Amino acid sequence: MPNLLTVLLINSDSGSRAAITALLARCRRPVELSATTGALQEAMKHIESETPPQVVILEAHSIAQGVRDVSTIRAINPQTMIMVTSEEKHPDWILTLIRAGAGEYLTTPIILDELEDALERAAGMFERRVGAEDARGKVITVFNPSGGMGTTTIAVNLAATLVGKGELTALLDLNPFSSDISAFLDLNAAYTLSSIQGAEGRIDASFLTGIMTRHTSGIKVLCGAEEVGVTTGITPNQILNLLTLIRGQFGVTVIDTGGSLSERVLETFNGSDLILYPLTLTLPALNNARRYLKSLNYHGFGPERVKVLVNRYLPKDDIRLTDAEKILGVNIFHTIPNSYVEIKESIYKGTPLVTCFPRSPVTKALTDLAGHVMTELSSGSH
Ligand SMILES: Nc1ncnc2c1ncn2[C@@H]1O[C@H](COP(=O)(O)OP(=O)(O)O)[C@@H](O)[C@H]1O
Ligand SMILES: [Mg+2]
């Protein structure tokens, strides 16, 4: 059921008021008409109230009155969506009123489809705003530019641990190279990230949850596209919308991504509270991480947001953790032991480690990582 919109109608003509009221009743979007008045003056107590209407449908019978009324409403309540109605089709009217702050201009007699579209746009705007205000959900991105470092292993098992702790958890496969999450969780997704492409205006919370696939553990997964390269056209703006919506829907979202620091990846980081950067203790991996951490720092993602994980950690390695910290100039946030057999078996079965090897040291390390991440996120700096 779409969210209810509260609407206030201002029109000096009783016949027009009745006609617009009848049209509103026929719209798909449920509307609560908080008042209908003949002039702005009579509507002021509603606009100034604690719960002002989200939409004001305002008649403009002259440009001057229209601009004056739009400006008055905007000054009191800048969040209100003002839809101006007028017989006048002249572009000057439209431009002037839109510039004054009207969100829509509907010529009368109003066509049902046009009113429906305008209401849907308004509803989309309010849903996005609510998503931003309700941004209580946390977003954790696991990123390694080249892959092969355990990015997907960590993202999947982190999500599985968090859902096991009772968090409402989403897992997004935004990896541009290899969409591995569906294989790691043995999912047969009906819809994937490719559904988002080209659907810009239509993406709302219910669309998003509709294209996600539920894993038996309870994780809701947005799988990567089957076909290679079909989602390269997803824009940074679409990523921003996606993350805003997802924050409003889930307690925690884990993202798997990689590749160079493209606009799209940077937008993903922008929308993330924490960025986990896994690597193995080899010189090439450390060198690459040093370069990337420097660049991330340049882009505004410093050590308070980017945390380095050492995966496949062997305490007897030639390269020690302290060497890695010296090379990278940051502390290692967490280590995950090398555990070839369990991880291979878990991927083969399409089951997270918490389910198939609940007592293994690698599972303990990943469970501890989830705890460490949540403590870090609740420490207040995110
Ligand atoms: N802690 C670990 N111990 C042993 N093998 C691991 C570990 N983490 C990942 N692997 C293995 O490394 C390979 C790459 O892991 P994956 O999660 O796919 O990395 P990425 O997503 O960075 O490419 C996989 O074959 C996986 O089995
Ligand atoms: Mg991967």
C-alpha cells in the first residue's frame, strides 16, 4: 500500500474545488485532504501547524498573487511541495512560478494522469527525505580494488553473523567484476542489480525490496547481474538513491565492491559508515593497499572510516602485522586466519561459515569482526 500524502487545496472557485477533490479521490496514491479553502489566508493555520500538509495545491489567478502565495508558503514551510494550478498555459507563468518555488504546474482543467504523476513525484520526494532522516541503518562496505583477498568471503559471512545476531540485514553485490554473492549463498535470483538500471524515477523502498532475494538465513540480498557489464551504466546518483533507501529499510547493510576509485565506488564510500579493506600479507598486496589508502585519504576517506583487515593470516608469516602497519601507516583493525578447507567447503555448499562450521576459528574471527564493527559504529564517530 503506497504511503498516504496529506494535501491542502486552495482555490477560490467552489466548482474547481469540487472537481479537484473528486480527481484526488480517483488517484492511486491515497490522499488525506486536510482542508479545502478559498484563499491562502484561511489556510494559514494549517500551513503553520505542527503537522503541516505535505502538498499544497494552490490556484494562481495572476502571476503576482501566485508568486506571493508560493513565497509565503515556502517561507513558513520550505518542505511543502506546492502544486500550482492555473488556466494559463503561457511559459512565462510556468517559469516564474517554478522559479518562485512551486514544485509542479498543472494547467486546468487538470488531467487525472498528470495529477497522478505529480503526486507520485511528491511521494517519491518525501519517501527519500524520510529515508534520509531515518538514516539509522548502518552501511558497511567491503572493498578491495583487485579482488582475490577475501572481499566476498568477508562480506557474506559478516552479513550472516549480523543476521544471526538479530539485525535486519541487507547484502548488496555492487562488485563490478564478479558478482559472486549468489554463488556463495547458492541463490537463484529472479531480479538483480540490473533492474535498477534505467529505473531511476521508479525506485522507491518497495521496488528495492521487491528486487532483493531472501536467503534462508534471513539476509535480504541484492544480487549482482548475471550478464557481464550490464550494470556499468549505473550512475553515482543511482547509488546514492539506493543507499539512502536501503538505510531506511535495514538495520545493517553490507556491500561487496571492488575496482578502481571510480565515481560510482566513491559514491558507495560516501554512503558508507565504515569501509573494510581486506588484504593478505604479501608485498604486492601491501604495496597496492598503501597506494589505495593514500588515494582514499586524498578523497576524504581516512583511517577513521577505512579499516584494514588482514585475511588468511598466519602468525608465522615472514611478514608480521607490525611490518604491515609500518608499510601502511595505519593499525590493522582485525585478522582472519587462513582456513582453506572450511572456506572452500562453505563456498562449495553455498552456506555461510556460521551455519556450516559454527565452531571453527575462522568463524570465531568473523563473529568477532562483526562485534568489532558494531562497537566501532556505535562509538559515535560514524
Ligand atoms: N581466510 C581464508 N582462508 C583461506 N582461504 C580464503 C580465506 N578467505 C578467502 N579465501 C579464499 O580466497 C579466494 C578469494 O576469496 P574471495 O572472497 O572470492 O575474494 P575476493 O572477493 O576479494 O575476490 C577464495 O577462493 C576463497 O576460498
Ligand atoms: Mg569477490
